[in-house]
Amino acid sequence: MQGISAFYVMELLQRAKELEREGRDVIHMEIGEPDFPTPKAVIDAGRALLRTGDVKYTAAAGLPELRACIARHYQDAYGVTLDPRRVFVTPGASGAFLLAFGISLNPGEQVMMADPCYPCNDNFVRLFNGHTHFVDVDAGSAYQLTAELIAKHWRSDSKGVLLASPSNPTGTLLGGNDFNRAIEQVHSLGGCFYSDEIYHGLVYDGRAASALESSDDVFVINSFSKYFGMTGWRVGWLVVPDDFIEAAEKLAQNIFISTPTHSQYAALASFTPENMAELERRRLEFKERRDFLYENLLKLGFKIACKPEGAFYVYADCSAFTDDSFEFARQLLEQEGVAVTPGRDFGHYLADRHIRFAYTASVDRMASALKRLERFLCR
Amino acid sequence: MQGISAFYVMELLQRAKELEREGRDVIHMEIGEPDFPTPKAVIDAGRALLRTGDVKYTAAAGLPELRACIARHYQDAYGVTLDPRRVFVTPGASGAFLLAFGISLNPGEQVMMADPCYPCNDNFVRLFNGHTHFVDVDAGSAYQLTAELIAKHWRSDSKGVLLASPSNPTGTLLGGNDFNRAIEQVHSLGGCFYSDEIYHGLVYDGRAASALESSDDVFVINSFSKYFGMTGWRVGWLVVPDDFIEAAEKLAQNIFISTPTHSQYAALASFTPENMAELERRRLEFKERRDFLYENLLKLGFKIACKPEGAFYVYADCSAFTDDSFEFARQLLEQEGVAVTPGRDFGHYLADRHIRFAYTASVDRMASALKRLERFLCR
């Protein structure tokens, strides 16, 4: 457990709740969770399953029909033919990470990741007594690990590279051919490629490629939480290379038994045309919010080196106002009731100069937040 | 992954499904899952929550009201006062084991377990690069690790002892003062005590004590799956010693984010008097099945050294008929369509002389199974 830290934002969240109990209005822009409810089609499918009372274990790898649906989704969305036996349904993307590192990582091996990145990634690696090798990234590479950075930082004990496109916290993509080149680079070094694709679908400019378009020899982590709006249901998936099917099957049996049954049946309803149309409406609203927040933060004097193209985050440089973004976030919450996430939750590199804003609040709420933020900056 | 094996019963399950597709009637006595549907009060609570559409992440440690309910359950069922902050809601008992070993075990440390025992336990330990130290047990100690066995087998690198009462596969308890003495023994050696209590509530003679009656310095793993009839919902819990609250909080944030929200709200309905009355009716039916199966297996010539007092398993010695219980199970399935679990899924010690029968089928179905079994033995 040494080195596994709680998220700093938890301290702010707790304080936010105290303030709310005291009657203060807090605008939440710290939460990595869509504010939309789960789509109706999915809810209805979940309720229909519950009506049967038959909520037994499923196969460890997941409902066969859900694995088939997910495989078909790769055909529809990416033009990739995928054997459903390579798809493992997991308790959220968290389960997919556990499974991916559990079957591929030996004690002492290193996984390369960008700094900044999502903090749990490092902790999954630590859990299996591996080590994370953080590589500082900035706007020059859109906060992503490029083929060049991977080649430059590769070590003899490197096991592989984890890449998230779109990225949390920056919302940036590794676009066009650069993504493919990064995968080729990892493979030419003999490493494993772990592709975190949990924000796929939530992309507003350009296009997020799946690692499966480049190679079959990749681990792909995805989830029904973000784009599909099913956070609390805990359903994600992992695609493994052929050689890892047997290991994934064994480990899933042992560490999960199975993913929640009612959630899996509900997730089946995600891929209907009606539901996909609803998700597209939500995507367009996120895009509008992204534009609104991005432009207004720039006006206030935040620097945003890369306009975010996906996810629902803006990673803003607040060095014009402070050199301690955690303290900045604390005071902003205390004085104005606006909750944001400090950079240090995502790594070390320039972390104290950055704040992550989540646009998981409506434009109206964000407009209020920006007014409060402006007042805060003028003090 | 080396050393983590798939369950042997999976091969039989797959063959059973093939036979069923061919139109054969298979009687399932291999499955560790109650055949009853989830109780109506729980289903209704789950459906009511879904109706709101509000299936967001909960706190990593679980819904505060569910943690409070679980703590109160210890007061009601065991007379133990428990601080709800020590209760962590997890994705099934699997999640509780992950959390317990994740926060307490260092690479290379040993956890002592009985052979036979539930096969995943060893694999959770392996996952964190610990080692399992199996101690052969037999009817002389009711297939349990006693204080004497623990003292005799303790090593310098032992970290602790895992004890399951009632046990899977034997259904036996470590009763009366023996349980307390085992805990005291582990503590006097400076070890951690992990108490697997997932079959609590399903006890037909005597009484299963919680480790919390003996000490606050224990890890207790439990679940809504078995007694509460909620397998597919994936909700369990872990009680940790005070000193581990912070670590459990951090690790839960990182590896689960949260336990399924709708499942947690549904579980809240478990503790109502109406539901507890329904669970008591089911317990009495399990007791009737236990008596029926136990007596009839003895009549057929199986040896059962300890009458099982809990869970829903009979661990029967079949050495009068075979010295290869896996092959015996295979042929029993093939020739008579009765599925059981071979001893080797639970360890090595005398494993090929034992079969586990689960009484998760009605008395009528079991009567048919026993007729088929008799015919099989007479061939």
C-alpha cells in the first residue's frame, strides 16, 4: 500500500459536502461523471431483467450476447472485425485494468505512462508489484506519448506503454497516424500496448482511433460508464490479444466470478439505434459545453495549450494566478463554492500550475461558476 | 498467472451445456449458487432505484446507509457493536478478498489455509505475489484449522490465517470455543486473522460465530450472495481493523471506484423483518435438503466423516467406488446427466477420493439424481 495515495480531490469533495449541509450552493466541476441520467432504454432493460427475479451469476467472461454486441460495435464504429472470444466483460474499466495488468505484468516490470494521467493507472500497476515509469508530457505532443517519446524513454525493464486517447485530464487525442506509429514503436521494442479508450464516443473534433485498427496484439480497456452513461452500473470491457484469452478467462473466474448480471442485460440495450441517437444528442451538448468553457476560461486568463478534443475535461494552466493549484482550488471552493480538481491528482509534472475543470454541469451552471471564478480572481 | 488454474468443474459445466443442447436432462448439483430467485423485497428495491434513473457512483466505501445497516446487523445477529466506518461495501466477496489481501499482504508473505478449501482464496494471495501455505485437514478437526494446527504449522514468513466457517466444500463449522481459540492463537503469533463468513446465516445445527465476537483485530469477509440470495448483483462487504480503515478507503477508490449502485440500494431491503422471515423459510428448506442428501448418500455407500452443519454442500468420500473422483464425475455426467464437482477443485489432500454435492436443487430433483447415481454405481 505504500505509495498508493488517496485522491486529493476527495478532501475537497468532503468539504463541498459540509458546505452543502450548511446550505451553501456548490457548483461541481470536479466530478468525472456525466450529469445525465442513464438513458431510458438502458434503464428499461435493467428493470425488465429484474422483474424476472433471475439475477444469477453469468459466465465469468460475460454474457455471450453482450460480448457479441461489443464485438459488433467494433465493426460498426471502427471497421474492425473482432472475435467475441477476445472480449471480456468486466466490473467497470477498473475491472478491465485489474484483468489486463493481472494477466500480463510480472513483479518489478515497468509500465510507461504520461504525466499527467489518470491516477488509478499507476496504482493498478503498483498493486501487482510493478512500477510506473512516468514520462513528462506537454502541449508539444498534445500531452500524449508519441513514438519518439516512447523510443527515447524505453528501458530494459519496460514491459509496455499505457496510452489514453482521449486523455484524462487533458481531453487531448493522439490523432491521425501518430497513434498507429506509437503502437508500432511499442511493438518494435517488444512491449505490450495498453489502450485506455474509455472516453471513446465523447470526441468533438477529429476522430479517436481504436488500437485494434492498428494491431490485434493490444489490450483495449473500455467501459459503459462515460459515453454510454452507466457509471454506477459497473460494466466495462477488456479486449485481449489471442494469446491471453485463456489467462483472462482464468483470472476473471477467480477475481470477479462475474460482472453484475442486471447491468450486463441493461448494457445490451445500449447499441440500439434509438439509444445511439440519444447518446449523439448528449455528445453534441458536451461539445457545446466544451466550447463555452474553453472560450470563457481563456477570457479569464487561464492558459490552455491544447484545445481539448474529447472526454469532458479542460486542463487549464492557472499559473497567472497561483503557483499552488491545490490551495487555489481549496480557496475557490471555500470563498465561491466552485469545486474543481487540482493538478496534483494527475501527477507531478507542472501539476501545481494546473486545474482540471469537468464540464459535467450544464452551460447555465457553468456560467454561474465562471462569474464566481471571475469574482474570485479579482479579489 | 503461473499456478493460477481454471476450475476443473468448468470443463464439466461446458460438457453439461452441450448435453443440454442435445436435449439431455442434466441435474445440477455442482453449482455454488442458491437456486432460489432473489427475494421480492430486494428486487422491488432495485427496481424502485432504477426508476429514478439516478445510477451514479456511490462513495468508494459504499452507501453510508448500507454500511450502517450492516453494522447494525452485527448487533442484531451477533451482539457485536461495530463502527460503520470499519465496514467496506465491495463488489461481492471477491472484492472483499481483493481488498483484504491488497491492504495487508506483502510480496513473499504466506497465508495459511486448510486443504480442502475454496480455490479462489489461494489465487487472491498469488495475485499479490504472496504464497499460500496449505495445511491438510480431515474429519479429526472437522476439516478446520484449529489452534493446535495453526501453532504447529506457523512459519517465520507466515502473515496470517484464513479460516472459513462454515467451510466450502465441507460445510463444517469450527464451533464453540475452538473458533475463539484459533483467533487467539493467530494473534499470539502476531498474525492477521482473515475470517471468511460468506455462508453465515446458512447454518442448520449449532451456531456460526463471527470473528468479531472474539476480537476487533480481524478481517471479516461476507456477502449478500448466498444467504441473502443476491449472487448476480455483486455486493459483499469487508470489515477491517481500525488501523486499516484509511488503507481500505484508498485502495477501494483505486480498484473499484464503487460497488454497483442499484445493487447497494437493493441490498438495503435485505434486513427488513419480512425479508428476514423469507430467508428463514429458505434456510429451513436448505436444512431439509441437507438431511435428505446426507442420509441418502450414506445409504449409497459414500462416506461422510463430518455431517455438514452449514453452507449448501456435502463433501463425500467416494473411495468405495473410485480412486479418481474427476473421472467419476465425468462419467456420472456422461452416463446419467448428474453434474457434481470433483475434489481436486478444492486442493490436493485426498482430493481424488472426494466429490462435492451442492444441494442447490429441490428435494425432488435430488431424488432423481440419487436414483441415477444408484444406477450408475450398480453398473
